[in-house]
Amino acid sequence: MEVFAGVDVGGTNIVCGLVSSAGQVVHKLKRPTEAGRGPDAVLERIAAMIEEAVASYRGEDGQPVTLAAAGIGLPGLVDPEEGIAKFAGNLGWRDLPAASRLKARLQLPVFIDNDVRTYVFGEALYGAGAGTGHVIGVTIGTGIASAMVNEGSLFYGFRHMSGELGHIVMEGLSDPCPCGLTGCLETYASASGMVRQARKAIESGEPTVLRSWFPGERLAELTAADLSRAYDQGDALAVSILERAGSLLGRALSYAVSLNSPEMIIIGGGGALAGNRIMKPLEQELMSRILPDYRDRLKIVPAMHNDDAGVTGSAMYAKHKYTALSGSIQDSKA
Amino acid sequence: MEVFAGVDVGGTNIVCGLVSSAGQVVHKLKRPTEAGRGPDAVLERIAAMIEEAVASYRGEDGQPVTLAAAGIGLPGLVDPEEGIAKFAGNLGWRDLPAASRLKARLQLPVFIDNDVRTYVFGEALYGAGAGTGHVIGVTIGTGIASAMVNEGSLFYGFRHMSGELGHIVMEGLSDPCPCGLTGCLETYASASGMVRQARKAIESGEPTVLRSWFPGERLAELTAADLSRAYDQGDALAVSILERAGSLLGRALSYAVSLNSPEMIIIGGGGALAGNRIMKPLEQELMSRILPDYRDRLKIVPAMHNDDAGVTGSAMYAKHKYTALSGSIQDSKA
């Protein structure tokens, strides 16, 4: 059985999976990233995890699997053509030739790309978007990012820098963003942004059940999941924060629809676990701001594989790159 | 000498040009569209104009030219794959198989697409964007539309409906748009929108030199060019309308930059003749709303061939389609 390795590298953990040609995760490992030990140590850990996954897994027929290629989803700015991790703040990486190093170490075709792109690639082709031609995917997490897949291909833009949905400057927002701009969508609508807004409101004395749940110093423990819990008890602050986040996302996505005409929008990442608490106001705002011709056909859906989409996406990204590469080698031989 | 015909079909006039392989317009005709005579009459006029252009032109060597293919830029919603003009309000066309009809009539490969796309295609590859990989082009006219060219290919989106920059709903605008939405960018920032805002202000008694230029009934004659004239005399109303239009365009384009990361933005169409009166506030607003990494590299430029871009674009669009077609026929023969 031929498989593809998909690796999702986060600031905290690395997840490595073996994925069938059809996009099924058949085996999975998770290890801490320990980025503080430096890029070489992290690359070695990725390579060792891929080897361990292959060595420890047997297919349904009891035989070892054959690894065709590996795909790695990395945070930050990635040049997938050159195989270079240009900049990843939370890993402390800059201009790291990750693809060539891993390729030399593993003796295997290795492809890298930004983790939001590989995630959306996986969801668009093997998840919620399977069978859909034009997909925009959004991840709501520490920040907000987007990626676009058209007829099976990722869209990159100049210097591979498309997809900064979270840094659209929204009217009516006044918080500074670490990027240097003021009023970026993600200062309010990302999971971290929502938590920050809640903390600010609690510190300024707004009435909320969250104060009794997280008294004093414990306020630092508040997470986006707690906002959903408070929302379900009808807490006015939690309701207003989640609805405003959904509404802002809907407004920003209306710009994406008018410009790029997707057939489907997929909402993923940790913040999407808020489900309809965010999706309802998002959909309402978005639909009220786009031409009727879009409105009648656009599908807005949650991601299908929130946990595995990064792994599936990275592996299937590698499969597509590998297949294209094999095809062009065949062509040049013909 | 091999040439390509490029035809730009407007509500008022049809312009037909012969264009060299290098993108030079060598010969050009203009005739009224007379859309009221029906689609068959307009298609026959297009065909006759192409034949007349070829018959009446001799190359530098005095020899007749060879016509390889024709490209037609049509207003409204076009399906370039099926060759169908889906909907064009100002021509009264709906689901017209324009490409196959013209192909049968002319015995020639004929390709059609939306006129903003062919215009931007021409500007991106043979005009202001020559040598640039990722281009977003905007036309400011009766409405506002956009198109995107990536590494030599037009971006379409689902149902070929991308590029509705003019129907982005902007915060702070309250005019209804004929599309059914309220506050669309083009209600204020298109050439027609600016003129409408000026008329409204004049009727409500705002002080402006325009009132003396267009007293009473003559107000109907006011055009966007008059706003530029009044701007140059320091007229406060004209200054505020042109600056607001530029600033709104800059804000809407900041969304396009964050989502799609173009290397260059080209501003064309009649409204772009206002030049720096619009470009300055546009650039200022746009640059203040995008990540520093975009700001350092983005080029914002006026269209190079405002008059001929439609013709050049349609012809070069045909050339690219024709070359791809010839290539795939060669491939299937091989």
C-alpha cells in the first residue's frame, strides 16, 4: 500500500500522519515541537517522526507501507516553490531551506507550504469541499487566515502572500494589531481576539458570569471555549462578543465573495468550534452584503476534519505535487 | 503578416482593431452598436467590421494580412468556456451563443469574454503590467469592475463571476444601488456615481462653481470631466467628491490586496482620466490599510492604453486562447 506522510508543525506540537491516496488518515503520531531547541532539532524530529510512523504501521494486509512523498505544513511565510520557510515567528525560523534538508535526510520527495494553505487544500479536496471547484477556507485561531483553491489548485498571489483575511482593516474597530495596523479583523474575531475583548470588558467592570468563573488572577485562564459556555447561559457579554465576531467575519468575507466568487466558504480552526454561535451571525451578515446572484448559490460550511485537516491536507498536497512532478518527468522522457 | 482581431462591444459603439502578435494595434474601425436592432444585427455588424478591417488593410510590405483568430470583449456576464453571452443589460442580450455564431459566420476561431477581463488582460500583459506576474485591474466608468491576471492567466471564480469590486458594500454609504444592495462602492466612486453625487449636492443647494456652469435644466449635461475642471479651480464640492471617490476606492482595494496579494494594481476606464485627483487619495488610503510587507512592493499605476486596451486585450486574449488550442491539438496529434 502506498501512503503519503502529512505533517502539521505548530508552535506547541508536531502531528505526523500517514494518509492513503484517497485521503484517509491511517496512522498518526503527536510530539511536542520544542522550538526552543532550534530549527535543526525540529527538522530532525519531523524526519524521525515520519520514519517512526512508517516503521510502526502495517497495512490491513499486515505488510509494511510504501512512503511515496511527504508534505509539511509550516506556520508563517513559506515559499513552496523554493521550499524555504521564509519567516515563522513562533518557531523563530527565518529563510530555512526546510524542504531540501528533509529531502536529503529522508531520501524522499518533500514539499512544504504554509499550514493554512495545506489545511484548506485538504478541506477543499478531501473534506467539506470535496467535489467543489472554487473554495475559500478560513481558519479562526490565534489569528485569522484564509486560502483559496480553484479547480484543484492553490492560489498564491505575489510572493505567496495572499490570504491575509485577518489583517483586513475593518471600520469601527480601534484596537492596535501587533502587525502595526489598527482595527484588523483578527483583533476582534480570532479566538485570541475574542478572549482579549472579554478580558478587557471584565476588567472594565462589565457584568458577566465569566467574572465568577475566573475571579482575580484566574482571568488569565479564560479561553474561547468558556465564551461558548457563557453564551449558552445567555450571558450578555459572551453573546455580544461571539455575535460581533461572526458579524465582522461575515462582513470581511463579503469582500472576498465580491472579489473572488467562491462556490463555497469553509470555516475551520479552533474558533470554529463555537459553531452556530458564530456561523449564524456570519451567514446573516455575509448574505445581506452580496449580489443576489452570489447569494442564491453560495455555501457556507464548517470544516469537516478540524483535527485531521492539517495532516490530510499536507499529505494530499504532497500527493498532488508528487503526481505533477512524476507527470512532468514522464513528459520529458517521452 | 499574421494578425488577431480584437473587438470591444459597448452599449454605444463597437471598436474593431487588427493587432500584431506583439500587441500593436495596426488598424482600427469604429461603428455605432445600434443594439436596438437586435442581437443578430449586432453579431452581423461585428463580423462585417472584422472582414472590412482585414480587406481594407495592407501590412508594411503592401501584402494583405492573415487573420488567425478573433477575440470579442462583451459587457455583462459571459461564459468564455461555452462562448455564451449570459446576460448584458445594455445590449438586451440573454444566453446568446455569440462565439459559435461568429465562428460559423467567419470560419475562424472566435473567443469571447467579459470586456473588463479582456481589457485587464491586455493591460496586464501588453500595457502597464507587462512583465508583472500578479495584476489586479480596475475600470472606473458607468460602474466599477475589476479583474485579476495571475502568471498570464485570467482568474474567473465560480460561474465566472469574480471581479465585482464595485458591489462591495462600504461602511458609511447609504445610497441604494440598482443591484438591490445599499452602499455599493460604485454608487459613489464610479464616474456616474460621482456625477450623481454632484447633481444631488447642487440640487440640495451646496455652493459650487458647477451651478453656474450648468444652470437649471443643463445640470443633466454635467460629466465626470467637469468635476476635474472644477477641482482644478479649487471648487470645494468637486474636491470632496473626487477625494472621497479615491479614498473609497483605496479602502476597497486594500481588501483586494490583503486577500489576493497583487504585485500591481492598474486603474483604468473613463473615471481614471481624473488622474492624480483620484490616484493620490486612493494610494494614500490603500497604503495606510495594508501590511508593511505589501506596502513596500505594491505598484499602483494608471492604465497605459486607455483607448486601445479593450481592443488590444480582446485580440491578445484570442491569441492566447488560439495558441493554447493549437498546442493541445498538436499534443493530441503527437
